[in-house]
Amino acid sequence: MPDAIALDLRARREALIRAHTEAENRHDVEATLETFRNPRFEVVPLGEPIDGAATVRDLLKGLFDGFPDFRAEIDRLHHSDNAVAVELRMTGTHRGPWAGIPPTGRKIDVPALSLFKFDGDQLDCEKVYFDMATLMRQLGAL
């Protein structure tokens, strides 16, 4: 059974993840950035890590411009020693260019897994896994 210190750390991490996700869902880029110790995303299907406030800001603005109604809905959280795995769904309507794809007006509903990497209660990285083929099919680009 976890001790009180472990449960407190778990609660702080979960609260930070929920604040992070709520900021994304409000499309509040600056509030999202503030949830990180040093902003870093690894969006696995897109390739290279996005490291630093300026590039993470560009990533989020591009996502929100491409999908003005973008939302991430948390289904489940799974805690480990240095990370929290979050099962979620990404939804939105493709109204602007995104990743070189002109707007299609189509809706997406893509299951994803985000691995939030922590040092204590400080968020170091969100690493996002999803099936790019599913997303591309939903956009009509595949």
C-alpha cells in the first residue's frame, strides 16, 4: 500500500496534468507552458522533440489554429515512479492548415496516450503517442 508521501506526490502530479490539459482545452498557450519546468513535447508521429518555450508555443499555436475546437479528454491515468501515462482522446475540426495539410473541415476523434515525465512533482516532458494513419484517414488525407 502506498504511503502518505507517495499519495501526496501522486495527487500533485495528477492535479498538474489536469491543469495542463484544461489549459490546452482553453487554448491558453501560456498557461500550458507554465505547467512545465522546461517546456518539452515529444509528439512521436511528428518526429523530432519540440524543446523550449518558443518551439512549444509554435507547436500549440499551430495545433489550435488548425483545430480551433481542439480538445483532449482524459479517460484514465496510470501512475509510475517517474511518469504518469494518460489515456485520452483528441477531438476537433480541421479548419486551418496543420502539418502541411490544408483545412478539410473534417472532424477528428483520435485515441492517444500521453506519457507525462516527471522529476518529483516537476513536469519535464509530455510524450504523445497516436496513430497518424487514423488521423490522416479521418482528415481524408490517406
